[in-house]
Amino acid sequence: MNDILRALGRALVSLLHPRMLWLTAMPFIVSGLIWGAVIWFGWEPFTDFLRVWLEQWQFTQWIYRFFGFFGVDSVRMALAPFILVALLIPLIVVTALLLIAGWSMPAVLRHLSRRHFIHLEARQGGSFWGSLAQSLGATVVFLIAALVTLPLWLVPPFFAIVPPLLWGWLTYRVMTYDALAFHATAEERRRIIREHRLPLLVIGVATGLLGSLPTLLWVSSVIMIVLFPVIALLAIWLYVVIFVFSALWFAHYCLRALSRLRAHDATQHEPTLGVSEPPAAGTLSPESEDLPPALPAPGSGPGSSNGSP
């Protein structure tokens, strides 16, 4: 838990760096242009199509009568936009996440490598195509799960529980590969994912909960849903900022875990030239925020003198 909180604090500090704030611009512009055009030109045709389609279902008529009994007649006009919002939200979020993974994550890793993990050797166990395959595979699984659980997205309190779990799993699968692709080998990446699966999933769910904030903005009232084309741009920017923060959080945690893994492997494989006494308590250097534990200096040992010649 301490490692998760440490990575969280360092991610918050890194997010305020001007370069990290600039990284939110490109995914926001691209996502905004794509989905802004779709919403601007397709909002009315899609909502009209959904209204006609919903009128054909007996279940929809039962919903209208149920809410009409309580005097809520506006549900007839709000149901189609509400369903359209529920369908668009996963597509908008996935677009922003893939742009962050493909564009912002490499820049995040370069930034952290220069400022916090200079000592960490880049063994480049991942690749662009591996990242693409990982992202697309996880996205397909996510979209299938989202479609299966879509009815729960409209039912309190599941609309605040199911989406964060799905976003958390997707973010964990995508961000972990990208965070370790440049520095770790394939074997190191598999070991870290296997040994730190639960903390990584916790980080993913936490960022998934943050990602649900724009969703709650949309579903908070009928007025917000009617103004969805305008609110969507603000929500896309919020998604991008949240995902850049997620990239920083995963990168700080994963690179620190990689640093500790290599330090542990180095001590396990260090050759011993003879029988030596264990070092006295308090002689080891304390571990810094990011660097692995310092190894004993050359020449230091049981036979070395503590005084000056």
C-alpha cells in the first residue's frame, strides 16, 4: 500500500509539470474533433432513430406507463438521448485511452527516465506492435463486457460500480504493458504483472473511479443530457487529464517495481569469492525514493580497514 500511495503522490506532482499538461492537448484535440463531428452531425439522426426503434418494444411502453403513473412524462423524450449517451461514453473513453497509450505514454516514460529513473537501463522488451495488440485485445474484451453489462449502467447503484471496474481492468491491462515496454524485458514485465497484479488492479480501479466523474456529470440530470454535445468536449478533456494522470501513476509504480526487481536479482546472482561475514546492522545505505538499495563499495568487506592509512 505504501508503494501505491508513494506512486500516487509522485504522479500528482508530475502532473503539474508543464510538459505533462501539454501532453493533454493532442489527445483532447483529436478526440474532440472526431467525436465533436460525430455528435454535431449525428445527434439528431441517431436520437430520432432510437426513438422510432424504442417505440416498437413493449418493454419501452411499460417504462413510459410506469413513469407516467408518477407524472414523469419527460422520460419519453429523455430515454433515447440517455441511451445514446450510454453508447457514446465507452467509445469516447476508449478513443482517449488509446491516444494516451500511443502518444502520451512514451513521452511520459521519457520524462520520468530523465528526471527520476536515470539509473534504470532500457532493455526494450516491448514494441509498438506488441502495445497495439495488447491494447486492441483488451479493448475488444472490454467492449464485449460493456455491451453485456450495459443494462446495469442505467440502474442505480450499478452505474457507479460496473463502469469503474471495467475501466479499471482496461486501464490496468493497457497501461502496465506500456509503462514497462521501454525499460523491462518481456520476462521482467511478466514477473512484475504476476507479482503485483493486485496493486496494479487497485490503481486501475482507482483511476476507473476517477474516470466515472465525467459520466456522473452527464447522467446527473435531463438538462445535462440535452446539452450533451456541449458537455462532451469538457468531459473529453477531463478524460484525457485523468488518463495522463493514470499513465504517470502506473509508470511511477511499475518503474519503481522494476528497479527493486533488478536490485533483488543483482544480489541473488552476485558471485561470492569466499566466506564472508554478514554486514553489521546499520551499515547499509538507506533506499531512496526511486533508486535501488546501494551495493557495498568495492574493497569494503571484513578485511578492510575503517580508519585512514
